[in-house]
Amino acid sequence: MIVKRLRPIGLCAALTAPALVVRFSGAEPGAVAGLLLFGLAVVAASFLLAWAAEAAQVDISGGLAIAVLAVIAVLPEYAVDLYFAYTAGSNPEYVAYAAANMTGSNRLLLGLGWSTVVLIALAVAKKRSGATVRELVLDSPYRVELGFLAIASIVAFVIPVTGRISLVLGFALLGFFVFYLWKVSRAEPGEPELVGPAATLGGLAKRPRRILVTTLFVFAAVVILASAEPFAHNLIAVGTELGIDRFLLVQWLAPLASEAPEFIVAILFALRGKGDAAIGTLLSSKVNQWTLLVGSLPIAYVFGGGGSALRLDARQIEEFLLTATQTLLGVAALLALRFPRWAAWTLLGLFAVQFALPGQTARYVLCGVYAVIALAALIRNRRHLVPTLAAPFRRAPGRDAAERRQRVSVR
């Protein structure tokens, strides 16, 4: 029975084999074949990594574990984007691709991920209760992560205003990410909620579980690191061969591949009636993107031979502004820790509309629409704004309660 439930893991491992053979044999397939080969390997390895990271929560806890798991979980997406940023240090053309990958994955996560998960969760709640449910309610601990995202989204406007991502901003965002990890590590730990293959892994005996999880971590990391460069290279080559806008390919196809496992995990949570856990997963990823990912880009750029700031052109500035205003709307709508149906449909609709508005003027109009709706949501939820911004700097209630119990027991 266990072997049968582990079949998805074996299948994903098998799907990475062709890419590894091609990569380490030195063979050079055509652009389309290479894109499919290495793209499939990235997606398969992403699933392995996601399952292993979830199952690892059974054995490890605390700040170090959170830091390790946070970095591991975002490795597929970051490996591709940091490759673009690193290469941009010697080839300025790749600056556009680094910006495209980051903004695409960010908008995909919120515009498609958040909205889809909420709509599914509300549909499941309606089916179970027999009554219409108009909003998804999140637990109060999620206000801490929302506070981190709110601060990061405000700081993000520095990028389109200045037209660059500087090293100073990069280190500041990385420092904020470390603070986020420290803060989350001090929260009262809970039992991990595992689904699918991750639950199968988590249910194994301690020794085989740890061996298998470690093996999956190492194997998936090797596959992703080996596939990131040829996947990115072939992605650009396919755009050139087929006459497709390379910027758009990098912006949407690459993030869709790397985000797929996370989306599926969140959707599974929603289908099981755990909508708050689903949004919590995607909320954490959003914090990681605006801190760890954006903060790493100028550092990778410098290591690749670039200057002290990754400078953006007009199109990239427009993309960052659109991404920042979208994030602002998401935060404003969620300030009361209630995700209403109208917000989900609005985010999904505006996400779809952007594909019909490719021009610069239309994009700035869309930014204005995001900003106006965000302002209305901020006014409506204004009493929750200060508590949300202050949440990252307050002591975790769970930790405080535990310390009080400890002091009482000592007495």
C-alpha cells in the first residue's frame, strides 16, 4: 500500500532522468526539445522538493528549520531568476528577463493563485453548509505575515520610483527576510497539515522517512540546479525561433512551471475545506518573493560582473509598478483577515485583463485601477491597518503564553 502511494514520487524522479542524461552527456537538443525536456525536469523536481519540504516538518522545528525549508521551497523559481540576474551582469539584455521572471511569478501567485484558492474554498464551504459563503476567514496569526507583506509591498514602490534595484535595497530586503524567519520561528508551533505524497512520507517510520526526505532534497536540488540554465537559455531561444515575445515567455511560462507544485498543494488544501491554510501557504510565498527574491537580484547581478544597482528600462518599471499596485490591493482587501468573494473575482478579472492591454498607457491605467480599488479597501478596513503594520514587531501571543506558563511552573 505504501509503495503504491509513493508512486507519484517515483514517477517525478523518472521524468527528470532524460534531462539529466542530456545535461551531463553534453548533448545539445534543439531549442523546443530542450525547453520541453528541461522544463519537465524543473516541474517534476519542484514537486519532489515541495513534498520533501512538507514532510520534513514532522522531524524538524525552530528557526533554523524554517530558514532551510523557506529557501528550499523557493529554489526552483529562484534558480531561474537568479541565473537571469547573474547573466545580466555581463549581458545587459538579461536584465529584462530577470525583471520579467520576478514580476510574472509575483502577479501569477496573487492574481491567479490567491483568487482561485479562495473561490474554490468558498464553493466547498457552500457545498458543505448548504448556504452561500461570501468570504474566507483567516486565523489571527496570519496577521503577522500580512504585516510583513504590507511593509514589503510599500517598500517595493521604491523600485519603480527610482528605476533600479540597488544593493542597499537588496541587503535591506534580505535583512527583512531574516527578521521574518526569526519572527515566524517564535510563533507557537503546530502540527503540520500534510496532504498527498507528503502525508505518505510523513507517515513513514523515523529512519526511512529521514533518509528518503534527505535523498529527495539532494536529488531535486541537483536536478533544478542542473536544469535552470539550459531551461532559461532554451526559453529565450524558442522565443527567437518562433517569433514570440521572449519577455512574455520568460514572464509567464517559467513561473508557471516553478509555481505549479505550490498551486496544487494550496488547491488541495482548499478542496479539503482548509482555505485559510491554502491562503496562508501562498501568503508566505508572497513575502518570500518581495524580500528574498527581489533582495537577491542585485547581489546576483554584482557577482555576474554588473554594477551596484540593477537598472530598469521603461517596460520593466511599468511591470514593477503594476506588480506593486496589485500586491497593494491584495493586502488592502485582506486587512480584516477576511478574503471576500468580490476581492477574489476582482483580482482574477484584473489579472486576465492585463493580457488584453499590452500597451504602456493601458498598463498605467490598470495600475491606476488597482490603486483606486486598493484605496477604497484601505478606507473600508482602515481600523486594521495600524495593527497589521505593527504585527511583525509585536511578540507572538503563543510564545508569550508559553513563557508565562513556564514562569508559573517555576514558581
